[in-house]
Amino acid sequence: MTTTRTARRCARRGLAAALAAGGAVIAAAVPAAASDTYDDVSPEQELTDAIVVVDQYWADNYAWYFGEDYVAPLVYTGSEGVQGMYTSGVDSYACGGEEGLTPSNALHCAEPVGEDWIAMSDDLLYQGTYEIGDAFVYMVVAHEWGHAIQQRQPGWTAPWAELQADCLAGATLAEATDQGLLSWDEGDEAELAAGLEAAADETGWTDTTSHGSAEERTAFFQHGIDNGVEGCLYDGMEP
């Protein structure tokens, strides 16, 4: 049986409603194959798992949404050999002719499609995992992958690119859960809310580089959960 857009959206809204009933922001998640206890999974393994899951989600769904073959971004792997992680102050790599691997950062480097890449610094990975939780890693990876999708679909990219990437991250994690790529841990809702707040700007959305306030970031992430990828695509409306 072919799954229709309407059926997919209804299933996703059912997940959102179930979590909203618990009074929480939509949670991030962990791979179904991962250990059930956080202490058994290192931050490095969480990053590797998150990359695998998010990439698999887009590999499975990109053509369905956009009618084109999916071309994955590359994943930069630094001196420690951990997929997607670089060491702040040690690893160096150019993005657009400038140093891309700045301390305490996660980024999508918009080189030509197929040569673009995603990376996360070790200090951001460790701090976010230990102070917030493993959900933080999934949020960051899904957000940066959202920028890769924007690059591949410039006609659907909003001026508020960072908030749109939050929306795409929410849609990614919700539908990946619906499709069985992810499962949920108790407490992930609070971790997700804390992660969005920690990475927010002090003021609201003001220009194309602004991440937006904590309230805006949370609202856009939730919008992605409620409305899916299609609900995140730019249609000329203001945020």
C-alpha cells in the first residue's frame, strides 16, 4: 500500500499530540538500536548515531518530498577519528576560503552540493551532552542537516534560515520516530527545550543570520513537528 502525504501528516500530528498532552516540547530521540541507558553510550557514539539516523531519514524521504535524488552532505572527521567531530583549537579546515572549524561550534559548510559538509566541535559535543543530555546532539545534527536541505532547495529556503532549520529539525526527528528510526527516552523533552534555549540569541529574529529567541526557536521546532517538512518550506510569509 502506498503511503499518502495526508496519512504521513496525520501520523506525525498524532505523535505531536501525544507529547503535547504530557506538557512537554517535542523530544529528541535515540536510535532504537542504541542502549536504553544514557551511561552506556558515549557522547562520541551519540554523535555517530545521530548522523546515521538523520542521514537515513533524508535518504528515505528526500525524493518523496522534492522529486529528486538525495545527495548527502559530507561529514568532516577530525584528528580524533570520530565521525562528525573536530577538536577545537587543533583541527583546521577551510569553509568558503575561511577557517570553518571554530571552537564550540557546529556548522554546515555550504560548498557545492555533494562537497558540502557538516561538523561539530568536541567541546560543544561534550558540554551539550553532559550539561543538557543526549537529545542536544540529535537537535544539533538535525538542525545542521536542515541547512544542507536548504542548500539543495534554494527556492524553498526562507530568509530566516536558522529558524527554518529548527523547523526542519523538528520535522526530521518526528517523522524519523514515526518511521521507526528513533525511540524515545524519559527526559528527552526537557533536554530538547534546554538545548533550544541554550543555543538561542538574546533577542528575537532580526536578520538572516539570527538564530532567534528561545521562544521563537521552540515555536519553529514545534511547527516542524506539527506540520512536517512541507510546513517548513518557505511560501513568502513572514515568521
